[in-house]
Amino acid sequence: MAEGTFLHADLDSFYASVAQRDDPSLRGRPVVVGGGIVLAASYEAKACGVRTAMSGRIARRLCPDLVEVPATFTAYVEASRAVFEVFRDITPVVEGISIDEAFLDVGGLARLSGAPSRIGAELRRRVKAEVGLPISVGIASSKFLAKVASAASKPDGLLSVPVGGELDFLHPLPIEALWGVGKVTSVRLHDRGIATVGALARLSPETLTSIVGPASGRHLHALSHGLDPRRVETGRRRRSIGAQRAIGRGRHTGEELDATLVSLVDRVTRRMRSGERIGRTFVLRLRFDDMTRVTRSRTVRRATAGTDAWLVAGRALLDEAMPLIVDRGVTLIGISITGLDEAEDEQLELPFDTDAPTRLDGALDAVRDKFGSTAVTRAVLLGRSEGFSAPQLDSH
Ligand SMILES: [Mg+2]
């Protein structure tokens, strides 16, 4: 059956999942983030009835084993950035809604990456492997339905509403599933015996308007018939492009670290070239066994999108950081290239001798676009599957 092309991707219990990711002793236990007021609750805590925005006192009463942890906003920002890098690696058409959710339109990708539900499954696999967090994905023919579908799929799920099956999915749901049905509207509708989206859809626009007012009436009438014409809005152009990879605890050989760096540089520069961007500064981010982090950067003389130029910069930074890596043990390598500019600026000052590697990069990109990203692999990566990254952060 045909699928919609709108994806809504939403991290599950984001703050609490980060806490459980970073402290294995919290996994499988009811965890809330925040003391006075619950900012986020793990699914174990939700199972006891704990909810976001509840007071900590009530939460403790509901759940005697509750573990309360403080918020760690720098970790949330870092995780969010990494998740959005995965989104943007999948499609350039990404609209961020908040720190932990976004709409993606994968309409243009069908030939390259397969059906939307396959793309959604791949997104979930990558966020789990590369960032260590569970994420739910809803797929539908409109943004509104995709968001309802992701909520219905939670936790850690994927739900695709087939084209033509929108109303079968939507009509049994409670009216509170509709955007714009707050407390007041909900009470007014329930007073008239209207509890489901289907019952609301059967009202004439005039009757609905007489209950909830003209603006809300038009809006709810359209939504209840599955009508939501909004597109995915991508906003302004980005100033940096990055990628990261968790490599698990334990010792890593220099070759492993280098192969990870090479694949990250390859991925990021490929995205720069496909977006016709060039960059000026290479940023290397490392996370260590003890959860400390360092950032190192290097700026090149001439902006470029060439893989080899950035690999030189990245290797130099990695070498410089080697004493720290040996000392503390590295668990995550991230890179980003910043100071982005439009690629047309490069052409003017590009000397002939550096043209060759850029042309080679372009040729590799073309083959991958046609045959998939594993069709051509730089020599250092041979023998490693895409899943090489994957000592996962989560052990369950
Ligand atoms: Mg969320």
C-alpha cells in the first residue's frame, strides 16, 4: 500500500532517556529528571502514573522506588544536535519543532533510500546506534497525522498510516488527539456527547462552529477529515554540518580511531558537496570514559568541501589529542565543519592542482547516489560494515 512522505520523529522521554543512557545503573528503573517539578519521566516511572509537570512530592508518593536526577542541559543540547545531524543526513527537508522532535519530508528520496517506512526504520536504528537514544517515528500523508502516528507508536515504535487509510486511523481516536482541542473545547464537545474524532467529523461545519466558534470550527472540521495542507518548513541555511559516532568503552587501536574519523569526514564532506557548501573550520569533539569532553578546532586557509583536505586537518587534531585518548579512553568521536559558505565562491579561486581530488569526490558521490552508500568505500574502510560504529551505548 502507498505510504505518506511526512515523518514525525520524536525522542522518547528525552531527558530521562539521556540520564539512563549516561548512567547504566538507572536503566530499567523509574527515573524522573528534576526535583520540585517533574521535567521528564522514564517509561518505568510513567508506568506508575508519574507524568511530566507533576510535583516531585506526588511523583514520589505514586512511585516509592523513584530515582530523581538533576537536569544536565549540556548533555541534552549535545544529544539533540547529534540526533538532528542524523535527520539531516537522511534528508535536507527537516523542520525542527523542539529540542527532541522534528518533521522530515522524505518525498524526494524514494528512489534512493526506499519506502518511507524503511527510511523511518533506518532513522530509528541510526539514532539508537549513534546517539544511544530511543526515538519513535510516525509516517503519514500530512504533518498532523504523522505526529499523531508517532504518539500512537510510543514507546520506541514506528507507525505508518497508509495513504487512503487516514480516516480509519483517525476516527476512533479521542478528540484530544486533534491539535487545538484544549481543556475548554474538550469539555464543550464532551457536553454534546462528542468523544471521538469520528463523531466530530460527522457534525456539519455549522453545528461545530456553533459549539467551538468559527475559527476553531473550521480548523477542527478540516483536521477531522484528515486535511492538513502544511508543508515541512526548513528555515534558514545551516552554518555547520557535523556527524558523530559512539565507539563504546574499552581500548581502540589507532587504526580503528582513524577509520572512524575517515568515515565521519567522508560523510560530512559528502553532505557539504550535495548542498553546494564549503567550510573553513574543522571541529573535533571527543567524549571520554569518565564523561568529560574536549573540543579541538583548526581553521584552513581556503574554504573547501574536499574530503582529503579535511582529513588532513582531522588527523592532525586527533594526533594532538592522542595523550588524552590514551589517558581517559575515548567513547565518542564527533566532527563538524563550520564557517559554511556557498560553494560557488570556491570555483573562482580554485587552483588547477586541487581540482583533481574534488572531481574524484564528486565521482564517488555520484556512484553512491546511484547505488547506495556502501557501493564505494574508501580503502581504509574496506572489510568494515556500516555497523562498525555500533558498539551501542545501550546494553539492553
Ligand atoms: Mg519527545
